Amino acid sequence: MKITETEVEYVAKLANLEVHEDERAELAEQLSRIVEYVEQLNKVDVSSVEPTTQILDGIKHAVRDDRVAARTGSSDAGKTVKLFKVPKVITER
Amino acid sequence: MNLKNITADKLVALYKNGDLSVTEVIRSVFDEIDRTDKDVHAYITLCKERAFEDARRIDSKIAAGESLEPLSGVPVAIKDNMALRDVPTSCGSKMLEGYTPPYTATAVERLRTAGAIVVGKTNMDEFAMGSSTENSAFFATRNPHNLDCVPGGSSGGSAAAVAAGMAMISLGSDTGGSIRTPAAFCGVAGIKPTYGRVSRYGLVAFASSLDQIGPFAKSVRECAQALEVICGFDHFDSTSADIPVEPLLRDLEHSVKDVRIGIPREYFIPGMDPEVKARLEKCIKVYEDMGCKLEEISLPHTEQAIATYYLIATAEASSNLARYDGVRYGVRKGGDAGLNDMYRKTRMNGFGKEVKRRILLGTYALSAGYYDAYYLKALKVRTLILQDFRKAFERVDMILTPTSPTVAFRIGEKADDPLSMYLSDIFTITCNLAGLPGISIPCGKNSAGLPIGMQLLANHFQEALLLRAAFNFEKAFLVQ
């Protein structure tokens, strides 16, 4: 499938990226080639195949107890930076 | 002291006997970096002060007659996507400019606990996205065997540092071949362990279901030493495998007689460099002479692996890299027109071309209307690729392939053609999709003097077998 410059702009917006006007044509062309390439997956019959998200059977995601735990050379995160200042989020109508 | 002529265990033995001081070795490493790195460009940041401090501390331990750790005083390099407390982590990107992590990655911490001394952080393709280390936002790393060629990527700096004698061991990360390809191109050994074998805590995430940390070294034994130190369960990585670690050094020298090795017919593709092919045929012969049983096998979904990989990896990356928005890390741009303006301007300025391309592709594959057609489809084909390997490992213990269809290519050769760069990963990415361990070891050079790599793959958690087979090959090969 061909990806148009409008689609590049749309996807860029979804990804919180700004794409310069002069980059758009090149990106549309490159992404089209890649998407055309990955479309070879359509040749594969996956009608009765389950998707794989975790490779290893029998390995469950390790979840530790929700306690503050020290480790060697433990982190200073949270000590050095308490607040992140950002631009105004809510604007007046 | 030339690191290329001595192994880690011999170095530690010399320290123990008082024949050599750690400080003088570290000094010679930085001298070598001064001489060589202006051409190779393997390092982004050097940790000189800290390295000499560590060296003095170990020297006084030796003077006091205290016992040493397995890697005491061994100079190591770390890919710049792993956190080392108080040292900048750039990920090869302008995005993380000024970011200094307040903690150390588990794998790096374990190397340090084993006595290793970090001499520096190495160059890489931005956010590990690339196969040549040309995508670094700072500079391209060059191949020590031929400075006009790429070192492979994305862990090109780590491979080049070891190949040029600027570190004894280094760490890289491998999402689709980023350890094995540079190992092959630079003529060193590099292993990507089973998914979950080494903790990813402190590794900047690219594609979380594929990423894995592993070591480079000039010899298989040193690779095994480093891996034995860094692997094992870690509470701080929820995907870390809580299963016992086999000793990797104990049986390293045992014979591989009767080990069954599969040669996948799909890996001998048209377009493969004839010199690489001829060399691989010699490798097969080496294993036959050692009493291994070789047979042809089939991995029928190999052809779909690159497409599957580039959908899954970019989809995961688009999600992982959403955190770089100017709020917590590195640079911040824009913001006059509010928060969204800041997000977009920061990301536009902070990310390089390839990273943007992959974020766009991943976002596209995950977007409404395309999720089922691209991302979900890729997850299903991933199942088929995994099944191919399951079937293969019922018949064979290991799989032997070239690491790359070619030797190191020239700088700039593939830079303008992303798809052709992606296609160069054909032999390495199936291993990540299936979560298998894989090793690349040098198996000679082509007529132009560029190294050729041989890849061995084994079933999950079979690192000991993989290293033993690689060690036996290395020994037989050196005799030839």
C-alpha cells in the first residue's frame, strides 16, 4: 500500500512528531517501500495461529512485593528531582 | 601492554602475582585509546578519573594480600544505552543530551562487582536503531580492520573497542543482531543470550520483547567469563528469567562429539557473498572433523522474518520512545504554544532521521484500522517462526549459519536506503523473534582482509552448549 504525505502527517501527529514539509515526500516514499515489503506477510496463512507476546513458556513475569527495596548502589532518583516543570497544560477558552 | 595479546584470566593472574599493576594497565589502555580512537571513534564518553580510582583501589587490595574477583582490573567498555551512575547516557542521541542516570544497570553493576573497570561508554546507532553505527547523532564509528568500512551495528562502538584493543571485554545489546553483526564485522566474539537471561534493568528500552544484553570479547572464553558474571535473575526486571544459571566455564573445553548441528537451507540465499559461503562450508567441515553430526534442516518462515521483525520492533519502539517528550529527560524545545507544542518540537529536534522513520512505521502499524493487518499479523507470524525452531530443535542441538550475508560494507553504502540496511539483518533477527541464544565468532577473513563471522544458535537457556561449541571451533580453527 502506498503511504501518502497526508498519512505521514496524520501518523506524525499520533506520534507527537513534527515532520517538516520538505521531509514529507521522502518519508512517504521510504515508508511506502517498507510497508510494501512487509505486506509479504499477507501470503502467510495465520487463520489458526495464536499471536506470540511472551516467548518463554512457563516463565511468568516476576512481580516483586510492593515495598521500597534497597539495592547495591541504589538509585538517587526522586532524591535529586522532585518536580518536573512543564508548560501550561490547560488553556482558557 | 597490548590487550589483544593477553586474556582476562591471564591478566588477573599477573595482577595476583604482583607482576603487573592495575594502574599501569589502565594507563596503557587510555594511551591506546589516545592513539587509536581518533580514527576508530568507538567511545562517546571516557571514564578516566573513575577508572584510575578503581585501579588504585584494586592495587591496594592486592598489596594488602586480599583475594581478587574473577574480573578484577579487567578494562571493559559499555554501550551507551546502559546506565552507569553519574556518567552521561546518550543512547547515541541528541535527545538525551545532559542526562546523567542516578543508578547503574544490573549487568554493569555485576561486572563492576566482579572487579571489572569501566573505561568508557561506546558509540551506537541512535537508540540502537541501525546495523552500521552510522546512525549515531555524534559520529560514525569505523571498522578497525578497514577504516573505510562500518563496524556493524548497533553496538559498533563496543565491538570496535575490543577489536582495536581499547577494552578487553565490552557489553552490547542485541534486538535484531546488534551484538552479533558488529562481532562478525569486527572479527571478535559476541553472544546474545536467551531472552530473560540477562537483566535489562538500566538498559534503555528499544523493543522490550526482543532486547537482550550480552558481552563481546576477542576470545570465547572471555565471553563466557563475562556472561557468567552478568546473567541470572534480577528482581528489578520483570521479564528476567528466574531459572538457575548453568555454569558456563566448567565444561567449556569438553568435546562436542556427537552434537547434532543443523544447517538451515533457507539461510544459504542467493546474493550471499561467495567468500562468506565458501568460508561457512569450511566451518561445517571443522565440526564434522570434531565428530559432530551435521544435517540439513528447514526453517520455512525465514523469508518472513524481516517483515515480522520490523513491524514488532518498530511498534514496541514507538511505544517505548513516547517517554522522550522533553518532560523528564535531556533536551526540551518549544513550549511557547503549550505542552503539545513542547512535545512535538522536542521530539522533532531530539530524534534523528532513522528513529523518526521507525517511530512513524511503528505508530502506523499500531494505528486504528491497521493494527490487525500489520501488528497482530506479525505477532502471529512470530508464532510460526518460533514453531519452526521448536521443530528444528527436536532434531538438532544447534544451528549453524553465517552471521551476515556479507562482510563489513563501506561507510555510506547503505545509508540512504533503509530497506537494504534492514535486509542485511536477515540471519540474525530470527534468533531475537524466537528469544534464542546466539553467538557470532570469527571464522577467517575474506581476500580483502575483512573478518567473516559464523553464527551458532541453540535452544532457550543453552548458552553453555553454545559457548562450548564455539570454544571448540576456535581451538580447532587456530590450529589450522
